[in-house]
Amino acid sequence: MTSRANERTAAFPLMMASEGERVRVVALRGGAGLDMRMTDMGLNVGAELVVRQHQGSGVVVMRGETRLALGGGMAHKLMVVPVKSA
């Protein structure tokens, strides 16, 4: 199996990531409109995020120096995999 195939099988929704965890976006599972909105926010496939805080069903993530607060519905539609530390 290739590493891409492993990433897909190990993917989980962003809302399930732990605080402080570094993850990579591997798929967007919303409709066309939501996928476009997430991409416009910089949450595209391949983006690396750090989970900073869980707020109720939502989550606060960082992409670079930018903090984004996402509702639970949006966080559930972003599929991620953990990024291995070197």
C-alpha cells in the first residue's frame, strides 16, 4: 500500500483531534459550497493545522500564524491525519 492510501484509511474528522495535535487535511467532505468556503479559508487538502482548543462542539485551529474558529459541523467534514514529528 502506498503512503497516500494509508493516509486515507487512517483519516478521521478534525473534531476528533486532540488539543495540541498537528494534523494534515486529506479530504473535504462538504458539498461544493462548503468545500469552496473551506478552501477560501485556507483549509485545503494538504494544509497542516495545529488544534489549539476545543470549544463545545467547535474547535480552534492554527494554520501558520492564522487562528480559525470552526463550528462542529465544519470540523466534522474536514478529514485529517496526524503529522509525524521528525
